[in-house]
Amino acid sequence: LAKTTQPISMDSYEGQEVNITCSHNNIATNDYITWYQQFPSQGPRFIIQGYKTKVTNEVASLFIPADRKSSTLSLPRVSLSDTAVYYCLVGDEGTGRRALTFGSGTRLQVQP
Amino acid sequence: DTGVSQDPRHKITKRGQNVTFRCDPISEHNRLYWYRQTLGQGPEFLTYFQNEAQLEKSRLLSDRFSAERPKGSFSTLEIQRTEQGDSAMYLCASSFPAGDLYGYTFGSGTRLTVV
């Protein structure tokens, strides 16, 4: 399984752009990169998924360089409600041979 | 369909008792997953089903744990002879069949406290 490394915590202020980078040096050809968000006492929530280059949705953008050994989740103009834990996962969802494995995530604290 | 439902939300039990949790996935999803999460850690995979077949079990799933999905719809997770180390949030998730790339939908979890 591809192991992921991401910062334990980050701090930001309301209105700023936040970029969380995840390293996954052993990513396999069939692996996709997925990010989840988790608030206290709730299950994780799917944010965005990508394979290469850039993916954007209404919540975030995901940047993946050509070598795919890292990825960056970008949250534009964060608010207090974006305070949460963000997980980067790498998995074989294309074939679904195995379930996703979560790391410890990045704890984002947004200050007013 | 309002998402993945888990019942109960909270459970307090005495050490040595058996507990059972229920998960109702999104009806169109044929995959169902169980995870366990302790404070400050990411969710740990326990097991998953495709329809009624249990396809993968983690080493974390000791012989005191058993999961079923008898008709390929709802699932139950039973813990026998609970121990204090079993105290955690138990999360259920469901997803579309392999090949769909929209991720897992998680429930809000069942918080188990063993006293």
C-alpha cells in the first residue's frame, strides 16, 4: 500500500488560501489520490479525488504533479467552519481490490 | 435516502458484555465498510463487504469481532466480551461498485465506551 505523509497540523486565518501537501512516493500506477474532511464526532466526508494534473470542484482544488509523488489540496478563502482534520489517501479505487487506508491526517485550525 | 445510518449513536457497556452495532448503507451502494477510530487517530480499516460477501478483514478484527451483511443491505458488527481497549468510534461507510470514483459515504458513527 502506498504510504502517505502529511503535516500533523496547520494554522490559518479566515479568508486565506490554505494548501496542504501530501507525499506519496510509492504511489502505484492504478492508484487515485483522494482527500477527506472530518469534523469532531462525525464520519469523514469525501472532498475531492484525482489521478493527475488538476481537479477542481465547488469546495477545493487538487494539484498533482507529473510524477504523482505528491499532491496538494487547496482550500480557497477558508472560514472558521473549515476547521477540521484533512486526510490524504492513496488507493486502488479503480479496481476496488482493497479498502482505503487512512493516516493521521492534518489538523487545520482556522482563526478569526 | 438520507445517507449512511448507524445505530446506536452512543453505547456504554460494562467490560465483558457483548455489543452489536447496525449500519444501513445508501441503498444503491453495494460496498459496505467498517472502520474504528480512536481519539486523535485516523480511522482504521476493519472489514468490508461487497453485497453479502465479506471480502477483506483486517488483522485488527480479532476473533471477538464479527461482522455480517446477510442480505447485502444492512450490516451488523458484534463485539463479544468487550474490553476497555475496544472503546472507540465505530464508523460505517458505503460506496458504489469498484470503478466508481466518488469516494466513500460515511455515517456519523457509534461511539462505544467500555467501563
